[in-house]
Amino acid sequence: MKAAIWYGRRDVRIEDISEPPAPGPGEVKIKVAWCGICGTDLHEYTAGPIFTQVNEPHPVSGKMAPLVPGHEIAGTVVEVGPGVKTVKVGDRVTPNTLLACWECHYCKRGLPQLCEKVGFIGCHSDGGFAEYVNVKVDTGMETILMIYKFPDNVSMEAGALVEPLTVGVEAVRAGNLLLGETVAVIGAGTIGLSTIQAARAAGASQIISVEPAEIRRKFAKEVGATVVLNPEKEDVAKAAKELTNGLGVDCSFECVGAEAAMKSALDMIRNGGRAVVVGIFEKPALTDYFEVVLLDKKIIGSFGYTDQHQITTALLADGRLQAEPLITGKIKLDELVTKGFEELLAHREKNIKILVSPT
């Protein structure tokens, strides 16, 4: 089968490799329809290895680079391994990308994203930039699902965005957002736009989007932002106070992974407010903790998800979340580097989500 292989920084090759074997116990084989290019994939392409295992096999998967990247997967189940009861051949699905040991303190408490051996499909095992992928779906814990069927009224393309939309859903849950509260979302990439939609679905009364790119500000407005601000031309902290009776927003979401964005996230919240950090930082960022302490501001990390995918698929099905407005390109696997990674690097301002078809 045809697949993309990550060998190192700016070294992703399209090759013919063996199709995955018949799925083992607790596994399924998925024929991939679409796989989205995530910001993490782009980070690994330009600055990796960040997450990708390169020096020794991952303790859960037993694999290391070179690997097939890609974790925003939607496809059809074509084979089911022994013991799998949650899905059957022919089901349209998206898998949970987490790899966990299911034995540590955190896994036993239903927090696999905090697993001491946590990994991810596409970084620590072969992912979705291939015609087929095998994924583990049986965790031994009945309360946590690792594969999710989506309804007939959710397209396969939308299914590929369940994973990033779920990151936004989990971020809003981590921020303990209450009905009627005010929100600022810094960054209007895929995760920022997903967070805007999740905040709107949770009942935020005002959603301020902070984004320098004009086209992305337009996207933010389309998916639910009530106000859009350009941080290169406006004092966003001052604007947030003016829009909230001089207080600042109740909760902000940093969805960039940059020092300036983190500063905005803290500056825009009211005294006692919450700043949820969702972005992946490539390098350490300085923070003024004096004001955090003096004004009793809370910093909350939000990493991935457990199994909120069911919530996301339900919200997609009833229209409260929308995937299609985020899709700005569809390409073939052969075009992954040129029209995928390099296109996103050259024209960040006009692209949100590029989907890749391996077939």
C-alpha cells in the first residue's frame, strides 16, 4: 500500500509499504478515507522530533521512527480482530489517537491522557497517512471507548475533524465554562476555531477571537465569534475590558503555543479568571507570575482528551459543531509535502484544515 513515512525533520517520503496484517485481539483495521494535517504533524515536519519516538521503541506500541504520521483519521472498518464488540465491518469510524498502558495510576482512574507511558497514533505508532491503519480499540476498561461511529448525516470529511474538534470540546470542559460567561480565544487555527464552536455550544455569552490573519478572523466570525480582534493593530487586553464592563473575560483559551499569545490569554481575563493553555509550545515561554498571584488568576493546562469524541459526534450530528467551514483543502497522499506541509507553511493565513486522501 501507499503511505507517507516520517524519517526526520523535513524528511517525509511517500513510499510503497506492506499493508498492516490482520488485526490482533482488540484491534481493527481501518481503510482510511481522509486524514487531516494537524498542527502537530506540521511541528514534527518543521521542528521534530517533538513527540515522535526516535531513540527507542515506545513502551506501549513497541515502535519508533520511521513511522507513518497522521492521527485525524476517518474511514471504514474492513477487518475486526478477536474480542472486538464495539464496531463491525462496514462501520464509518474515527479512532481515539491515545496510546496508554491502562495499568498506571491515571489510566485506572479514567485519565489515559495523563498515562505515565502516553503516546499517540502517528507519533508512536503508524498513523493515518496510509491506505490502511490498524488501531487498538479494546482497552479492557468498559467505561472508555477508543473508536467511535459517526451518524449517517456526518460526512466522512467531517469525521476526520472529530479529533481536533474534540480538543476544543475538552478545553472548554477543562476551563469549567459556565452558561453565560465571556470568553477570549487566542488563535484561529483549527484548534482555536474548534474551541470557539465548543464555547458557543456550551453557552458562552460573548466570544472574542484574537487572530492576526484577516482570513482566519473571517473564519472565526463565521463559526461563532461575536468579536474579532487583530493583535497587531489593537490592544486586545484593553478591548476585552471595554467589552466586559471594565472587567476582562471570565475564561481565555491559548490556542497558538507562543509567548505573546500566552501573555494575551492572561492579560484578557478578569481578576480571578481562568486561562486555559491548549497550544503546543516548541520552546519555553516567560510568564509574569506576579499578576497571576496578585490577581488570583488561574492557569489550566488542557492536553488532548479522554473519550469526549462521543460528545463531539453528537454535536456534529445536531449542527452545534460544524466541520465543513474549517476544511480549506483536499489533496492526494502524493501531494502531502508540496500541497500539504509546504502549502501550510507558505500560506498559513488562508489555510485552516487540509485533508489528505490516501486512496
